[in-house]
Amino acid sequence: MNDAGIEIVPPESRRLSCWELLVTILTTAQILASFRLWTPQENFPQVPMITGFAWSDGIAWTFLTGLGIALMGVSLNAFRQRVRRWPALLFLMTAGALLLEDQHRLQPWMIFNLWLFLIISLGKPRRILKLIPILTASLYVYSALSKCNLMFLEQHGLIILGGLLRALHLDPAQLSTAAKNVLISSFPIAEMLIGAGLLFARTRRLSAVMAMIMHALLLLTFSSRGLNHEWSVSLWNVFFLLQAFGLWVLPESFFGVRTAAKVDDRETATSGWILIGMSVVIWGFPLIRFSGHLDQWMGWSLYSPRHKVVRILLRTSPDKIDSEFPPFTKSAYRWVGGETGPLTFLSDRWSLSELHVPLNPEARMEFAVAFSLCERFDCWDQLAIEVETRNLMAPDKRETRRYVGREQFSQLAQEYRLPVRPNARFLISREAKSK
């Protein structure tokens, strides 16, 4: 550093600048890939955090614009070594305002991004670089723990393995049950090893290479050759692959050195306590999921089976669907049906069709979709709800309860801590708005 306040920027700061640029680019891409989710729309229920809450269209667009400005601010300040705190805080505030309007916006990648921007808002590069592997490791470890059950081995794991094998042009039927079980068991084991390895400097690079291989395989699994998932899912895997490569695989010599305005990055006692406090929060917060007071995605339960599942059944004949249900729900009920028994309404496919994101796997959100349809189209007699409670360690043990009609739906709604009723946008039809 010289007397003019110019200092040599070490490779670690250059590495962090590249990472921040990666965060903003991928976050922007994920928002664009699911753009309708973030806009005022009425084709899919918006279920607010507070009953009946909804921003006006103008305010909602203002917050979305603020989100874009925040992302631009973080990316522009990254290579100038300026304080990143204010644009990061702007992102947290505008994203929080948008999340308040719709629980569905709590996608796993957005939850992770909120943690990232909270870390960026802490300001000091060294502190940020220490917290990134701690946060990423917690995701891998808790995701692995959520897969340690028989239901994942017998159901969800088979789906993931089948998608991967098909993407590699292999026939899953050619594998024995024992071979499938070994391969499926390797999923959580790999996540656990990667997460544990990221916590220690000596094993971080090896763990990062393992993470790159795992996310490359997941990209194949979710590609059009495999499970054909939406772009927002693939982009998140791209982020983790590039993050592992850029932060922990590339050597420091790749980033070189340069000069920049002086930045105070000295470690203090306060910095140490902030680091410890954030680490405790990062690892302690997902534990709330095991008490049932936190959504699965917020506890990093990813690609994992659910303890409670809600099914929406259409109690009407297929030939009456076009006259009794709106045309924009066809993507859901046209997929499954039979000549005997009720049709199954697949709300997750409706979400993928309309908003290009999967539905939050909480039973609350599935029920909110059914409740929303009944309220908007007054079809209480045409819909039924089946709530299935599962034992994840004994998949054959299940308990099913059925709810029909406004009174039973209202009773079930009271069991959830968060609202299940949509805001006014979905309840007011296009026809009513046009009059």
C-alpha cells in the first residue's frame, strides 16, 4: 500500500469479486427463468404470509425493479472493492417484500440467495470467504440427512437414479435391486462427504471437485434426456458447480494481483464474534425443521420424501372438465385420469406450466391450491382433499384422511400456522376485471 491510499489487491479478494459476479448473474438468470412468479399474476394462486395481503401492481413492480437495481449494484461494486453492504441490504429488503406477498416465492435457490446476500452485507472480504463454505456445507449436510430414510431409497432415489441412467443412455431395468440400492445410497453419502470436507481447508479442494462431479451428474439428471426439469433447477446446479470451481479449485495464481482503493479489512475481536454467531445461526436454523416448525426447503431438505402429502381429487367426470374448470388448469388435470375413480389434479405440474418453478412441497401449499380453486370457481362439491401421513422409515405405514366441502376445508385450514387463502388477484376473475 502507498501513501496515496492505493493497495495491492490479493488474489483472495479477486476471487471473491468473481464469486460475487457469479452470484448476481445466476440470481438474475433464475429470476428471469421464473419471471412470472415474481410479477403480479392471476393464473396461479398467490398465497401471502399474512391473510389477504397483496401489494398493488405498481408497488409490486417497484419492488421487482429494486431487486434488479440491487443485483446491479452488487455486481458493479464487486471489482471496485467498494462496500457491498448497501446493495446487498437493498436486495434483502426488496426480496423480503416480494416474499411477503407469496409463499410460493420461497424457492430453495431464493432461500440460499437470501443467506448469500446476508453474508455479503457483512462487508469484509475475509469474513465473507470464511462464511461461504460454512453455509454451503450446511446445505449439503442437511440435504444428506433428509435422504437417510427408506422412502428415499425405495421411491425418490429411484426416480433420480432413473433420470440419470436414461440421460446416460442406460436402462435402469438392467440393474439389480442391490446395485440400485448401492447407487442410491451413494447420493446422501456423497453430499455428507462434500459438506464435511468443505469445513476444513485441507480437504476443501477435494470436496469441491467432488461437488463439481455431483452437480454435473445432476445437470444430466434434470436435463431433457433425464427428468426434464425447469431451467431454474438446472441454473442452481450450474451455480454450485461454478462456485466450487472458482472458489476452491482454481489456484490463486489464476487471479493474480491488481491495485485498488484502500479497503479496511483488518480482523478485530468483533469480527471473530460475528463469524461465530453467523456460523451458529447458519447451522442451527435448519434444525428447526425437525420440530415441524420450518418448511422442508428452508431446512435444506432437497429432492427428499415428504412426511405429509396432500392430493387434490376432482370429483367429476372427464367430459365435464372443460365446462366446470378453467382452461389454464388443463396442464394439471390432463396428465392423470382414469375411467374409474376421480381424476388427480397435479398442482405441481400446474405450477411448472404457469410459473416454471416446482410447487413448494409443503402439504400447506398443496392444500392452498385446492382452497384457492374452490374459492375462485365455487367448486367445493367438485374437489376433495386427501391428506396422507407417512412414516419415512416404514413406507408401507400410511394414514389417509379425506376432506370434502367448505366446512371441512375451513377446519383443515385452521391447522396450518401460515395462511392458505389466496390474495385478491386470484380470487377476482378476468371477466370481473373487464366489466
